[in-house]
Amino acid sequence: MRASAVRDSVVISQLPRVPQDETLIISTLPRERLGDEELGLLITSGLLQRLEARCTVPKDCRLNTAQYRILDDLIIEQTHTLGELALASPLVRERLHAWRDHPHGIGLTERFASALVKAVRYHKRMEPPPLDSRLRQSKQETVEELRSAFRILRKGTVGSLKNLSSRELIERFRQVIVEGNFRYLSGFSDAWSDFFAQQPGFVSNALAAPRFAPATVFDAWLAWATGYEQEYLRQKISTLKS
């Protein structure tokens, strides 16, 4: 999956302690690009896990009318962030075909189409995307990685900070997070590089600051990635469960 998917749904890695039905499917997908078949299986699995969390699914998977209603709502809910990726799921395509003869098929199809539009608006940053329930934990982990990464970067730039261009510093940062096996940062290395590139001097100023504030760096990056105000993000994250 593209690093820019951070703009579709925040964030960042997989935290098994959080119930699957409380997360966005897009935030649980691997970061690397997947084939349609593998992507479809993962999305189908995610939908079924969330369906089982909301109702009792028969062993033969023969759903009744009420259960199909829940499934259809789940598909539309997740399509708000999955966008066209939802169509990789055979289950989603099956339901789309079923809606042609469904009593409320027109309404369901219109809701699905609206969800696709909403996903594109998120991707184009015309609207801020929803915040994932695991964001607080993700921030904590990323802040620790930022602290370590900048510590390594600072050691490697002692005495040469003034002589390095912004582009060189960004490239060094990328090398640090890739070589350092930083789980959270490496998954979105392109997004971090884009963020720093659009704000020349950000990395050098952070390195030169008497006190490095990784939480502030994370908040600035997340605000850039999502379109939310930093203060809103800080307040919102503080209300989320760890």
C-alpha cells in the first residue's frame, strides 16, 4: 500500500490488543503494495471479523436479512476510507450484485457511491480523514522512535550541520529510519520525507534546538498529513484509549 495512504486513514501499525471491530480496515493492511487477490482476501477477512463482532454468524455463513443488513452497513462504513480498494473483495462485489435485486438496492448503491466519493475527498485532502482508534498508542510508539532516530541523526551530523543542505538532512533521516529498523517510522518514510521537504529547515532546526520535542514533531507531521489543526489532534488523541 502506498505511503500516502496515511492521508486516507490514520494510522500507523497493527496493535493486536485493540479489538478488530474498533479499527479501520485500511489501517490494518500491510504497507507494501498488494495484488488484487491478496488485498481482496484481507478486506473480506476484515469485514467478516467485524460482522462476527456485531452478530452471530452461522457456521454455514448463510446470513438472514438482519445479518445482511449489518454486513451492508459495514461495507459502506469501511468504503469511506478504503475507497476503490473495497472492490478488490469478492464479498463486496457479491453484495453489489445482490443490491441490483434488493428492495432497497438503489439506496444502498447510492450510499456506496457516496462512500467512494468521500474516500477520494480524503485522499485529495479536501476533507480531513477519520482518526483511527489506535492513534494514541501509535503516537506514543512513533514519538519514541523519533527520539531515537534524531539522536542517531544528531550524532552523525555533529560539526557538519551547517554544511548540509535540507535535502541531504532528509536523506540522512531516511537512511537512519531504514537502517535502524524503526517499525512505525519506516512504514511511512516517504510521507515523512515529503513533510520535511515541504518545510525547509525543519530538520536542521529540530537538530539545533536545545531541547528536542518529538511529540511536537509528530503533531506537526500528523496535522500536515490529515489536515487537522495540531491543537485539535492533541486534544482528540488524549481522549483515545491506549
